[in-house]
Amino acid sequence: MVAINIQPEYPLPEWERFWKSSGAGEVIWAQDVEGATIEAYRLVALGTVIVVDRQGQIVFRSDGSPGARQLQRKIEEAL
């Protein structure tokens, strides 16, 4: 799983600490300083969660926290 920071003014270590403090699992971190992710996925809110399957198709989208169980289920379905 990849978590992409679309807020370049917040350093990745801050997001990583926040992520880990919520009990979330390990992810690969990426930083989007050019806004390509915002444009490609039409992001309009911080905290947007998008699950993309192996074929590159969006299989789940939430503009707020979907909850750990629902997110885990959607990720497992995408794999």
C-alpha cells in the first residue's frame, strides 16, 4: 500500500508519526509536490481514501475516514 502526501508543506515524518499513532499498518510513503495526484484522482478534501486495484481501477473512494475494518476489507478485495 502506498500513502501519498499531497500537502508538501507538511513533512513526511509528521504524516508517518500521525499514521502510526492511529495504529495503522506499514505503508510505502510518497510525496507529491507537483499536484499530479490531486489532478489525476480529482481530490477535493484532505483525508480522501482511494483504493486502486492491480489493474489501476478505483474500486473504493471515501472523502472521509471509512473506518479501519471497511478500509481493510476494501484493500483485501482489491488484492
